[in-house]
Amino acid sequence: MDQEGVNARFKRKIAGVSALGAVLSLSMLAQTLRASVPYVCAAQGGVLSEKSGVVNIGLEGMLLSSGLASVAVAHSTGSAALGALAGVGTGAAVGLVHALLVVKGRVDAIVSGIALNLAAAGGTRVVLRALYDSSSNSPAIEAFRFGSEGTSGLSMLVRTVLDPLAIVTLLSTVALVWMLDRSRFGLRVRACGESPWAATSAGVDVARTRIASVSLGGAFAGLGGAALAFEQHQFQSGMSGGRGFIALAAVIVAGWMPGRAALACVAFAALDALEGALQGQSRALHDVVSMMPYLATLLVLAVLSCRESATRPPAGLGKHADSG
């Protein structure tokens, strides 16, 4: 073998070792945890909404609208906390609109969700233009700052673990698991999703329960939108990038169980973080890795579609209490 071939082989080995080191590093772990927050929040919003019997494909729109609201408020007030609250409130408001359209207005949930996504995609551009004279991105903002400002993997991991939005996401996920399993409200939510007719017979106000569930689910998604915007330190047009749809896929994969949905979201986020970890590698490898979250979503859903018993949605999903 000539010297050039030896050098090329040596360079490939070095690149492989470098890529493996990037994947197994603390930086990769920190990026995975940080990237999982919007996924997990959106998924928990989807679980709560669909557990009550209301299909929700509007998670993408909730992430977008709440992300812009959080940045707009944080930029105008200089307070990241107020910005996060604005994101949560906006998500809840969008969830309320979806719930009223579906539960009270009898609009098809798929149509309502698509309409919300389209309205958020176009509306955020309009608001960006009105506020900042740009339809692509907002000015930079200061997000929460805890821990060292170093660039090492350990510093990044500490900042991620101490981030208030990450902590709130973890606590709210645990609270949601407990609420659905142990609380009276959780029992009503599950009853409305499994059999709205039986719930009505037992004296449960199905419409009110579903509206509350979808609105609270929107608040979860709003927290994810704020986290996504704060991670980028600005709002960018279309920055949700399909995360709402992937989160909905995680809900289906997890069988509408909040704990399992969170774990599925971490797995999808790891594929997302892998793209950043391999940025220095070849262009072809980077392009393949960037497609992995979407390819994995399609693959898992295709496998589950062949196994009807793998996941079972709530029996009353998409059905009204007076239609049985």
C-alpha cells in the first residue's frame, strides 16, 4: 500500500475515534437532556389532551406561538421568568381555543389542529415583522443563566441540570404521572377518554373536563416552546422543526403513558443531539444523522402499525359524549 493510502486510512481511523468520543462525551449527554425538554413538554401536552378524548395534532403550533410569546415578553421586560410564564400562558390559550372548537364547536379535531398549526406558522411571521421588522428571527435575548459559563462538557451538563425549565419539566412530568394515576381529576380525565358516555352517566362534566385537560396540555406545550426559544436565545421562524409531530409520535409509541412518552422523547432527542455532536464530520454523515429523528419516527410507527396490540388509544378518543 502506498503512503497516500496509509495516510488516508490513518485519517479515517482518527475521524472514527473522534466521532465516537463526541457521541460518548458529557457534551452529548448535556445536549440530549437540553434537546429533550421541548419534546417532553409537547408530548405531555399531547398525552393529557388525548387521554381526555381530544385528538391534538396542534402541538407544533403551540410550540411556535408560545416560543414567540416568551421571546417577545423576555425582550421587552428583560425577564426570562416573565418570558417563560408568557410562553406557558400562550400555550394554554391556544389549547383552550382548540378545546372550544372541538368540544363546543364540534369542529373535527384534525381540522382544528391543522388550522392552528397553519395559523401559528403564518401568524408568527406576521408578528415578527410587526415587532422587529423581520419575518425570519427576533433580536437575541438573555435566557436563564445558572452554573459556569465554560465550554467543557461538564460545564454544559451542569448548566443543563440547573436550568429552571429543565427542572420544571422533570417535576411536571412526575406530577402528571401521579395526577393521571392517583388524583380525582386524573380519574375523570381517563374516564372521559375511555368512555365519555359512562362518565356522563356517573355525573362527570365531560365537556368541562376535556376543555381543562386540553388547556393544561397546551400549558405543557407552551413550556416546551419557551425552552426551545431560550435554548436558541431568540425566536426563529419555523424553529419548532417538526418537534410537535415527533412528540405526538412519542405519545403513540408510548401507548399514551406519560412516563413512557418522556423516555421516548429522550431517545428522539438523543438522535437530535447526535447531529450537533457530529458537526465536524463529513457532510454525507451529517446529512444522514440530521434525518435520523424523522426516519426513526416513521420506522417505529410503521412497526407499530403492523402490531395492532402494541398500542391502544383511549377508546373514546375523538368521540363526543352524546354520540354513542
